[in-house]
Amino acid sequence: MSAASAASADLYDVIARRRDVRAEFSGAPLDTGVLDRVLGAAHAAPSVGNSQPWDFVLVRDPATHDRFQEHVATERATYAASLPADRRARFERIKVEGIRESGLGVVVTYDPDRGGPQVLGRHAIDDAGLYSTCLAIQNLWLAATAEGVGVGWVSFYREEFLRDLLGIPERIRPIAWLCVGPTTHLEDVPDLVRHGWRRGRPVAEAVHHEKFGGK
Ligand SMILES: Cc1cc2nc3c(=O)[nH]c(=O)nc-3n(C[C@H](O)[C@H](O)[C@H](O)COP(=O)(O)O)c2cc1C
């Protein structure tokens, strides 16, 4: 195998091994050199008009973790109450966050004003800035996986709560609370599949030819 194809095999391997981590954080501290590399990978993401509209708030204070975890528990209960009884019973068995256990929250935010009023490529699709921020998150997630570090995306929160908690200005959107930390292992199968919540679909079902719906 050539060096180039070995490197791409590594990339596919990382993509396949990446998991959303909730229960597998080991509680060990995260090496600062590793964190710097992972954040560097996130910051290397493509962005509309090269606007780099993201920021990363590193949250280590256990008191802040506690306050956020309590809020997430409330939102979890709100969601659970919306489910029919059989789905609620299944949902009760699923862990949706590892806020305290991970030891580090990386809150990724989106600044719609970054890059000025005429961001190249955003004049017709305002959401392109948001898409860019999600690409930074995916880079972070894959780099962390390559480093043997787990990431879990938490979205059971209200944006106003997280803004207040972290002093995020009104015009800036919190996009994700990422639980980041060393793990004992990564599961082979996603939690939602293992718990019978929802299976994935084959890639062929997502591919269309010439027109949407085209076989
Ligand atoms: C935008 C987004 C929000 C998510 N929010 C949560 C969440 O709040 N809690 C959780 O446990 N997982 C969350 N996840 C993880 C998904 O459940 C997970 O990616 C999916 O089930 C596939 O599993 P895998 O990432 O291990 O392959 C989120 C993922 C994304 C992309």
C-alpha cells in the first residue's frame, strides 16, 4: 500500500470508529497538547468566505458542569413527556450526556457577523455560516477520535440558558456543548442502535440519480 493510500485508509478507519460518547469517559485528564491539536483541526475547517465564524469556549469548572447538567436533565424530562409510553420506557434507558464524567465541555458558538456584512458565498444562503461551524465540529470530532479522545454532542438545552451560563452575547448562537475527554473504549455500534431506538439506513437509500427520488 502506498503512503497516500495508507493515510486515506487511516481516515476511513477514524470515520468508522467515531462514536457519540456518553458512558465511556474514563475521567482521566485530557493532555493539553492533544487538546491544542484537536482545536487546531477544528479551526482548519472550510468556511464560507473564509469567515471562520466559530469560537470554542472551554468549560472546566465543575460548578458550571453541574448547572448545565441540571438544565439538561430538565430538558430531557420535557422531551420524555412528549413521547408515547412505549417510546418513553425505551428512552429512559438511554444516556444522553456525559457532562460531568468527561471533565471538559467545549462549547462551539457561531458568530453571524464574523467576516463583515458581505461574506463571499453567503449572500443567497445565510445558513452557510452555520454549516461552516458544523464542519468545524466534525473536524474536531474526527481529530479527537484519531487521538483516542471521545466526544459527545449535547443538544438537550435552551440557547438562552447556555448564553446566560457562559456570558455569550445575544447575537452569538451556541451551536453545541461537546463533552470531550479520554475514554475507556469506543462502542462499535451507536447507542441509539444498541438500544433499539433508531437504526441507520443504507447509503444507497440516500443516493439519488439526476432528480430527487431518481433510481
Ligand atoms: C446535531 C447533533 C445533536 C446531537 N445531540 C445529542 C444529544 O443531545 N445527546 C446525545 O446523547 N447524542 C446526541 N447526538 C448524537 C447522535 O445521537 C449520534 O450521532 C447518532 O445516534 C449516531 O451515533 P454515532 O455518532 O455514535 O455514530 C447528536 C448528534 C448531532 C449531530
